[in-house]
Amino acid sequence: MYEKEAQLIRSMMASGARIIYSIHAEMDRMPERNITYEDVKAVLSACVVTGIRQNKLGPVWAAEGTDLDDRFLRIPVAVKELRGTIIVVSAIEL
């Protein structure tokens, strides 16, 4: 697990981080999987990070946790700590 990364996401959420949703997440995956903005916020506020992968724009962290309906979700995110921003790349029900 990546506790340092998970703690950073949780801390940013507690501090009111700006959340930006990729088109892929917001227009495709979230509606397709009935995942709401509130579900994403619930997962990120109490997440664990289970992996990190690189894409063309930088690292993407796999934030996992339960949503408001107790479904277990993975929310891949790009964290921009200096900007106080979390970019939601996708949303997956596990």
C-alpha cells in the first residue's frame, strides 16, 4: 500500500481540494456505472492507494474505498498537490 499518497489525498479532501473530472470519467464511466460526484468524494475522503502507474501526463494513483452505498470503488486520480487539485481519471466498481 501507499500510505503516504493515501494520506495526502485524504488531507487534500479535508482541506477542500478542487476536484476536476476527466471527460472519460464524467461523461463515460461515472454515468455508465451509476457513480455520483458524492460517491467519488466519499471514496477519496477515506481512501487507500493500492497502486501507481505512469501515463503520458504523469503518475496516476489508484485510490480505493467504499462509496455512499457501500460499493467498493477504484478512483484513478492524478494529484496536483501544489495546485490543491485532484483530477479524477476514471471510476471503476470492483
